[in-house]
Amino acid sequence: ARPADADRPTLPPAARPGLPAGEVDTPALLLDLAAFERNLDRLQARADAAGVQLRPHAKAHKCPDIARAQIARGAVGVCCQKVSEALPFVQAGIGDIHLSNQVASPAKADLLARLARHARMSVCVDSTRQIDLLAAAVRTHGSTLGVLVEIDIGQGRCGVADAPAVLRLLEHLERAARQGAGLHFRGLQAYHGAIQHLRDAAQRHQQAALAAARAARVLTALQHAGVACPVVTGGGTGSVAADLASGLYTEVQPGSYVFMDGDYALNEPGPADQALRFEHSLYLASTVMSTAGGTHVVLDAGLKSLATDSGLPRVCAVGGGATGHRYLAANDEHGIVQPAPGAATLAEGEPLWLVPGHCDPTLNLHDQLVGCRDGRVECIWPIAARGLSR
Ligand code: PLP
Ligand code: MN
């Protein structure tokens, strides 16, 4: 190479396998592989014991390597929330993806129908127009899609209200199918996001039971109308113990259990959650970049590397141990930290690990996940669907 080319600066990797975890260039998203694997094993074992299929939500991790680890343990596939988000998973060879969401434009329906030529795909609907868009797209691409009607079981987000509304959509779907569209009714999606973060375990379980009962009423009415619903899918990390025990769900779709985050850690576990305690496996590695302020120190990790919509991060030592330091405020690229009273001085250059308040939007800020085990970097996984929100 000519000297000018040889000298052209490029971004060095944040870490290489074998590097001590405390020496990763920061801010960087770290995965404690041992805790991560325990989380995966724990939920898979409980789902297996309950005879319920696990279809983890990939919006939490956006990472095909993690999807593979979930499927290797027995997950039937993954959920994605957006059509574009599914693309890197299809490209990575993930063979079964449920889009747990509605598609309301021709361009999105078109991409979904194209993906369905390469993987078994399903999608939610709650309107006849969505069915028409999907029908046109699968006709264009000669592909087939599973269709789940979403019902609203109390969240007040997407989904139709009752069995008659489901039956009206099924009529429309059957008409499209008779006209040659490769659309197949697969069942119901019944998800209630608002109950996931109820702190009180008794209240959380009670609300999950009420939501499941609402879904069960719709299911029973459909059965009386002679409609078979092979799949009832839903549930999240906060309700999964209740969902597995409900007898309603054939499939659950929690996402955050992989990492746990500061917000989910505030959920009080009840007796039914004991076997499903998930551990923090996700940390944002940061570095003390200034101590000039005297009473506070400044970290190199703020809003651009950390979501704060569900609270500020908890400050840990390298490895995840508690410190008592308080993260007070996040600026774009600065984090203001008040050292724990009586703690040893925090020195400039010192690494600290942060537990993000909310895992999903934090993952979306990073290109890579640095996997660590026994204090060393083991692998670097692309967060391939990062930013893909179309
Ligand atoms: N399913 C749907 C439809 C969701 O919207 C979500 C999260 O918002 C999940 C599953 C997974 O939830 P969690 O990450 O809380 O487990
Ligand atoms: Mn979330």
C-alpha cells in the first residue's frame, strides 16, 4: 500500500477476544455470558416443563447470535416488532419469525412477503385493510404468511375487542385466501404490556390472570363458532411465570429476560416467580473521564450510549459488584456520578460498569455486544438489527 493509505486512520475495535474485561474501550455494551446463559436455560426449562413454546422477543437484543443461542436451547423461533428488524435475522438463517405487530403500508407488506420466501413468517392484524395489504404482497411474491389476529386484553394499544370482531376479520381473511392469497389463520396474539412492570407480585399475577381470562373468553367464543386457534401467543418478562401457568398460552414471547435491566429488577418476585429469577447480564462499560469537579466524577457514558426513559443506571464495579456510587444525571456524552460516602477515591481512567434502566432502547444505541466470561472478552456479536425500526 502507498504510505498515504497505510496511514489512513480507521476505528480500532473496542475489544478483542482475550482482552481483560476491564480494558475494553468505552462506552461499550458488555454481556456477562455466564449470567446470560443461565437466564436462557432457566426460562427454557420452565417453558418446557409447562409444555409451552418459547418464542423470545428479538427486539430486546436485535442480535442474531443471541437468537441462535435461544433456538439452540429449544425456542421455536423469535418475535420481531418491525419488518426491517426481521431482515438481519432472516439473513442470518433464523427460520421462524413472528412479527408481533401490525403492518399498515404497502412497502412494509412487500418486504414482509419477500422475507416470507426465505423463512416461516407470521404477522398480526387488527383491520381488514391490513389483510388486504398482506394479500396483495403475498400474491406479488408468491409467498405465504401466517396471520394472527391481535386482541386487546386490557393494554389499550393494538388489537380488536372481542370474538365478533375476530370473526369479521377471519371472514375477510378467508375471502382473500379463497381468492388465492397465501394467508393462513394461525391464532391469536394477546399481549398486555402495561402489567409487565407492576412492582407488587400479587398485583402483577392478579392482573395477568385477568388479562388471560379476557383472552380465554374470546378463545372459547371462537371455539363455539367452530374456529380452531392453534396458537395463542403473548406475554413478557414481567408476566411470564403467570403466562406459563395460565393454560391459555401455547407460546410466550418475553424479551428482556435475556439481560434484565434496572427497571425489571424493581419488580418484586412473588412465590410463583422464584424459579424464574433472572440475573443482570447486560452492562455498559464506562470510564471515569474527569475528576476535576471534586465532589463528583464524570463518566464517558450518557444519553448517547444509554437509555434513561426507565431511570438512570446503577453504578457497579468491573464484574458487576455493587459500589454505592450514584449516577445523578445523563448529558449527551457525560454521566455525572456522586461517589459513595466513604468510598475509595474514584480515579480518572477507572472503569465502571453501569446497569441500564431499560435494555431494549439501550441495545439500539450500539453496534456490538462484547461477550465476557471469567473476566475476559470471549466474543463480539453484531447487534445487526440496531436502528432498524421501519
Ligand atoms: N411481546 C410484545 C408484543 C411486546 O411489545 C413486548 C415488549 O414490549 C414483548 C413481547 C416483550 O416484553 P419484555 O421485553 O418486557 O419481556
Ligand atoms: Mn422494553
